[in-house]
Amino acid sequence: MAEVLKIGIAEWKQTTAPNRLRTAGLGSCVGVILFDVRTQVAAMAHVMLPDSNIARKHQTIEVGKYADTAIDALVKSLNQAGASRLQAKMAGGAQMFQFKYENEAMRIGERNAEAIRKALKAHRIPLVAEDCGGHNGRTIEFDVATSVLSIRTVSVGTKEI
Amino acid sequence: MLSEFEQDLLKELGNIGSGHAATALSTLLAKPVNITVSSAEMEPITYLPERVGGPERHVASVLLELGGDISGMILILFPVDDAETMVTSLIGTPFTFAAADELGQSAWEEIGNIMSGAYARALSDWLMTPIMIQVPATAIDMAGSIVEFVVTSVQPEEDAALYIDTTFMIDDKVSAGHVLFLPTHGSLEQIERRLLGHG
């Protein structure tokens, strides 16, 4: 029986086919999936922030929350599961509100996506598809068996990448 | 975790802020608006979308940024249907957000403006400190996508979200809106100091 694993804000989970990975209501956060077609294993993180250096000192870091620590954790865990040729897909990083006075915090979605691209590059993992930016929230679901990522928005409906 | 004392303090703050917001909304709509007792929580970020009806709940929202000694954000969330009903009764013609009608859109912004402004003014009066506010922004989307942006902006370095939540009911309808106040953690200390008279 195929299961749908739900990933909350700042969490990450790993599974194998025929299961699916799902995260709902992505705004400025980015949902990133690393997967290996051959071993049919995949992991998804719901990333909130670009860089773990912002975390308070001596605080236990929630690894799924930051782009850098999330990618490291996913790569390590998937390699342990026998994955040999990782690829990535991602979606999210929207700007939910348009203020009259823009500040750096408003660009958080864009910065999240950029930090993930950088971390993937450092691990030499190809980003094969993405749907980032814009002003809409997204719910995403990844089918491990087919590597298809479906993306639902309130205004546009569902599409697949 | 918040202590029981901190919870009571913040709940009282929520009651005062949302009491004024409810009065403002009631005057605007010429309808009774009831609020339930506010709740103050500090809990894992993952729980917050569930509090406001689930991450995929389609909501209309208004966000106001506060600056000064007390900083943070006030977020107003209503189910889209309820927000459309409010706007319809205000402008006198049927309104939906999908139709992108300018008059209705600005009426919704005005509802948010008046409610969040009343909340912020009440906080400022009660805490006896000036609070700077910007022009509010609106978004019509999934509740999860909206609250996660707010938590990320206000409390980026924390693993738990600190918020004060009040439920609004218009015309005794069961369907409810939320007004959330998310202070920065620095402001929490300021609030306590001011209310305890050490400031």
C-alpha cells in the first residue's frame, strides 16, 4: 500500500517507492526533493531559511529548517540508504505580500531558493526541475516511483514538473 | 514554553487589542462582532497552520508590521467566503476576490487597515509606548503559506512560534476569523517590563 508522508514546516522525511512525499502551504519556504531513480529512494525538506548561521548559539538546530543543513542531511541519509546518483527538484520561495516599503526580509523566498541552488552545486547534484518565485502559495507532492512533482496553487490549479 | 503568568499577560494583551479591533469592525459593518478569549502560545512552528484551519485553508489576510519598542506583526485571517461576505455588505454589491474588482479589493484593505490599526493603537495605549505602523499588505492564499512567511519574518532565529490568537465571530456565525499578534522575542521582554512597572 502506497503511503503519503506529510512534511511540516522545517521538517524533512525520507521514503521509497511506491510512497509519496507531500508538504502543504509553502509560501516563502521552499520544498526541496532529492531522489535516486535507480534505488527508488527520495527525501523532501520544507526549508524556511537560507543559512543556519542565524540560529542562536548552543541551540539544537532543526536541520530541515535551513537550506545548508537540510541539503547536507538529505544527502547523507540518502547515501546511507544506497542512493548513488542523486537529482533534485524544488518548488516554493514565493513573495506572499507586496509591501509599499520593501526590505530584505521580504525577499526571503528568493534567498531560500538561491541558497538551495548553491548547496546543490556544492554537492554536485543536478537540479532537474524547479518552480520558484511568484506570489502564490503552493502544495507539492512527489511520487517516488515516477519522480513527478505535482504543484497545486489556489489561483492556477495543478501542474507537474 | 511560556509560564502561566506570561500566558495570562499576553492573553490580556490579546483581549485588549482584539476588543478594539472588534469594536472597529462592528461599527464598520453595523453588525455584532464577538471575540472569544485570546490564547497565547509558544509552540513548534508546524502547529501554527493547524490552529488557523489547516495549511491549505483558503483565506483572505491582512498583515501589519509594527516597529518601535514593541515590534512584530499583526495578521488578520478570514476564510475567503467570510471576507467576501463582509466586503459585499460594505460596498452593497456582490463581491468575490477572483473577480478582481478594485472597489471591493480596496474595501477589504480598508477593513484590514481599520482592524489592525485599532489593535495596534490599543497596544500602544495600554503599554504606554509609541508603536510605529506601516501601510498593511494583503494576500489571498493558503493559510500555511501566509503564516510561515510571518513567522519567518518576525521570529527567524526561533524554533517555536510565539503568538497571541483571538477568534472573531460576525453575526454569531460559527465560521470564524483569526487575529494573530506575533511579537519579536525582544518585545516579549519589553511587554513584561512595562506591565510589571519596572520600565
